[in-house]
Amino acid sequence: MELAAFLRKSRLLVSNDSGPMHLAAILNTPVVAIFRKSPPYVSSRRWGPVGSKNLVIENDSIARIEIDEVLNGIKKLLG
């Protein structure tokens, strides 16, 4: 309940594939989700957040995702 209340008051969540990511999406809190493209069973197409307020950043390796990509995603969602 505390996490849901915290996420509801948050302007945005940056997260990997996790329970809090899905909870934020359900609560209409924008999410910048970080995913690995492969293998297919961990991809954002299968496990990404639902809703139109979310942005997925993915690469073949999470280590290859640049900080600027995440910051640009945050700026895009926050307007």
C-alpha cells in the first residue's frame, strides 16, 4: 500500500522490468522502462509496461544503454 501511494504521488518512475514498474503503469504514473532486447522471453514486447504514458529504452545489452538515452526519455515524458 505504501509503494502504491508513493508511486501515485510520483511524477515519473525509471525502472527495469520489475513489479514497481508494472504498478506505476497501472497507476498512470509515467514509466521510463529499461529492457534488454534479447532473448525474446525478457523483451519489452512481452513484459513491457502497458499504457501510453510509458517509454521503453532497450538495447541488446543493458550495459550499452547510455545515461543520455534515459535522460532524454525522462525529458520527453515530463514535457
